[in-house]
Amino acid sequence: MTAIERSRTVAVVGAGTMGQGIAQVALLAGHRVLIYDIDAALAADGVGMVQDRVERMAAKGRLDRAEAEDAIGRIAPAGALADLAGAALVIEAVVENVSVKQTLFAALEEVVSPDALLATNTSSLSVTELAAGLAHPGRFLGLHFFNPAPLLPLVEVISGFATEPVAAERAYRTVLGWGKTPVRCADTPGFIVNRIARPFYAEAFSVYEEQGADPATVDAVLRESGGFKMGPFQLTDLIGQDVNEAVTRSVWESFFRSPKFTPSLAQRRLVQSGRLGRKTGHGWFPYGPDAGAPQPHTAAPEEAPAKVTVVGDLGPAAELADLFEEAGIAVTATEHGGPYIQLPGEGQLVLADGKTSVEFADVVYFDLALDYRGATRIALSASEDTSERTLAEAVGLFQKLGKKVSVIGDVPGMIVARTVAMLIDLTADAVARGVATAEDIDTAMRLGVNYPLGPSEWHERLGRDWAYDLLHHLDERCPGGRYAPSLALFRLGYAADADAVEEEAEYAAGEDDTTGESA
């Protein structure tokens, strides 16, 4: 199945910001483009806005002048839906209302040719439901562009229950030809990005609600340790608390109120108070000329221990041993026991595993990092029973590595670790249910929300049992189903264990054969 020919017309219904952006993408790909809006003046304004942007691109040298003039001549407003009769693809970008969209597509179906594709740019509504009532639902699908469409590369290509594979493939190849990065997705609540991204917000809000850390500290840890470009509190203030909560609530309701997607009461109160973020001057943080930058908790300087003992395999934190030695700290290693870092005062430093410090005699937990060498901040977690010496040694140890240290409450799974584990679990479940491939989910999360790694990439890096074990421990301490690891995640870990056993058996058999031959 080939892409839609550049000689064919692409129509966009809806002249708002998103509609204009999609029209610009199709226009610069070489198509003739029509913009229709129920308000003819808005359609004309939308065309003018796109033409102005193309003109500015040429003026800045980002587009050849002749190409710009040609493009400006290929876009026009449509005065009526009937004017879209020759379009090979019609993309809708109107209000997020099921009945409005269904009425629109029923009318379009009466106008366009039998081979034309009909697509919705919805970010939250069911593609299957929108196609209900159409005479030819097989040619209907979702093309979810991200805002601003001309700049962001990701497009989710969503197949509804009745979408024909040839239609989805034609749309996929068309978008690919436009220079975008399409990913294939089944019709599921939130599609890929808005489904998988829920824990990034939910776990941060949960840590806050548990009095584990304030918003500025949570954001700083996720940025400076987890490698995320923005923290969830800062990001939702930018998106709008009402918008973000509405998406969360929509996904939760669509999944029959699954505890995996339970909305945040703290965010609900923020919305109820009218503190919607930047657009109202106050959200999680205040904004305006007198508002200072949010300040995370940073521990005061402590003296680093002169030596430590690394007990067992630290797994994702194994590189810390080298960093300690490079910082002039004597390191003794023992393979038996652990995994933990033994401090001189007999306390232990343990990588977040879903358990709590209060369960042990003298333990400080440290959070997961994308890259311990490159991380500029590390979070530590301790209980009231943790000795002052152990906590001070743990703080000083990471400060000796040049890291800022944030001490948070005794929160199981801490911040980065529980967030990443939940992202991994939701991805494994989505792949097992045929929502999308692991590769497409990774691509979507990197390009759609700028994550440092896709969830499956995190999974491979951390080890196949890591997320399952952490969530299992979390589920024991926070029962109710939110943290119960999925069957898909269990199977991935089990398959990895089985492979390891088989490899060990093959290796042992090979050693026996070699010994026999030598004898």
C-alpha cells in the first residue's frame, strides 16, 4: 500500500491552532490543502496564518523562496463541505465532542470519494465510537498529531475496531512521507502517550500526598536524577491542571476506574480552587513578576566517610563503586550478601526496592538514576528510626561525588524508581494486549513527551526482574491493586529467568564435555 500521492488534495476541518499546524505539514509536503471551518471567517484566517508562517520561513532562509511561493498558492479556504469532494484525506481537528464529530463525519461521508480516508485528530475520544454509524467505517482512523504539529515529529496512527489494515497502512505511509515519525496503535483509552504517561504524574502526586516530598523537590529529583526534561508539577502547570486532570480522569473512567489510573485528590483540589497553572498565575507553583523559582530541598554539607564496603551486586547502581574510588573513598567489595553499601557506622545504603526504611534497623534508601555519573542530584529516604550518623554518612558520600542531595520521607519506591517501574509495567501490559509494539511505545514516549528512555529501554537496562520485584514489594505495602505487577511483566521476568537457567545449563554441559575430552 503506497502513500497518498502528492498530487491529491488533503483537507483539514477545523481552523484552530491544531488544524492550522496539520494543514501546514501537509502543505509543505507538497499537497494542495483546503481548510474548512463552520465559521468561514475562521477558515480564511487559518489559511492566512499558515501562509504567513510559510512566508516567515522563507524570510529566515528555512525554506526556498520558490517553494514558499508555490506552497502559498496551494492552500485555500473551503466555503462548504461539498468543496472537499476531491480530497484524498480529510483530517478533523474540531472540538472534543463525540456527537459533533460523528455528525461531521456522517456529512463528510456523503461528500468525499469512496477511496478517500477520513481521520480524526482526537487525543482522548474512542476512534471506534466516532466511526459508529458510518456506512464505510473501514476507511476511518485516528491521526493524532502533537502540538505544535509542524515542530513535533510524533503522530499516533490509531486503528479503530472497524479500520481496515490497508487504510491504516496508507495513512501510516502518508504521514511518514510528510517527514513525521508515525507509530501504530490500537484504539485504547489515551492511545500510547496519554495511556503510558499517567504514572509520571500520578506517582509524583502520590509522593506529595504521602508527605514524602514537596513539588519542587520531586521535580528536581526527576530532572536531575531521572533525566526527565521537566518535572510533573512544572509540566502540569504548563499544560493546565484542568486539562491534565481531565485526561487522567478520562483514561481512568475508560478503564472502568482501574486503580492503575486513579486520579489525584490533591490535583482535584487544585482545579477546584481555580489554580490551573501558568494560565491563571498559580498552580502547584506561583507565577508572575514577583514569583521566585521553586527551590527543592537540598541537604546541608556533611562529611563523607573515608571508606565503604560494597556488598553483593548493586545492579543498576553498580557504577557507584567506581565513582567512590575516583572520589578518593576506599572501597572494599564482597560478593556474598547484599546488595547494599555498608557504611562505617554500621548502617546500610540500599537502592530503592519498594520497601521502607522503617522495616530495618538502620537503613537509608537511595533513588534510581538514569546515569549515576551524570546525575547532579540524588534522593535519599530514611525513617525516624534511622540513626543520625547513618543518614549523615549517606548524605556526605553522595556529596563527595559532587551531587546535591535531597532527603525525602520514608516513601516505598521513592520517586524515580517507582515512576520508572510503573511506566515499565503499563508498557508490558499494553504490548501484551496488542495496543502497540514495545518499539513503537518507546518511540512515542521519547518523541511525544521527551522521556530520556522508552519504558522497554529502561526495562532492558535495569534487568527483567527489577520492575516486577519493586512493584511486588510496593503492592505488599500499598495494597489495592495500583502497584500489583501485571501478568505481562511477570511473564517477561519468568521468560528471562528461564533463558538464564537454560544458558547456565548449556554452559555447564559444555564444561563437562570439555573436561571429558581433556581427560
